[in-house]
Amino acid sequence: MSQQYSIDQVPVNLDTIFQEVEQGKSVQITRSGQQVAVILSAAEYERLLSRKSRFWESIERLREEMMEEGTEINPDEVWQDVRDKSPGRKVIL
């Protein structure tokens, strides 16, 4: 569990907060008991940012592999039973 500090405690404990962050811990900043911010190490921040691009790259790679394998998917067959084609309920305006 990460350490919590109120906004009022941050200036007094700034050195301690940075030491904790440098050790790889995250620090939560609260106001009136509600979390308003989290301080992370630069390495953890970069890791989180790069995770997004890796996910998208994985999707693109999957698409390329499916195209190379010649996977033939007929969208009409896949989605034919998904949409309800009934007129729905009567609305009186």
C-alpha cells in the first residue's frame, strides 16, 4: 500500500515523499480524505505510458497475422443475430 499525505503535509514532508518515490513506491496526495493525486517515479510513469503503445502495437500485429493467414470472416454472418430488427416500442410525443 502506498503512503498517503494530505495536501497540507506535502511541503513539510517533501524530502520523505521524494525518497519514497525514488525507492519505487507511489505516494497518494489527499484533500479532505479524498485522493486527488498520485506521485510516481519517472521510471514507473514511463512504463505506464509505454504500455499503451505496446497494447496498440499488439492489436496491429494481430490484425497483420490474421490478414497473412488469409482469415476470411464474413461480417454479415458474424453479426446477423446481434441486432434486434424489431420496430421497438411505440413512442407518443
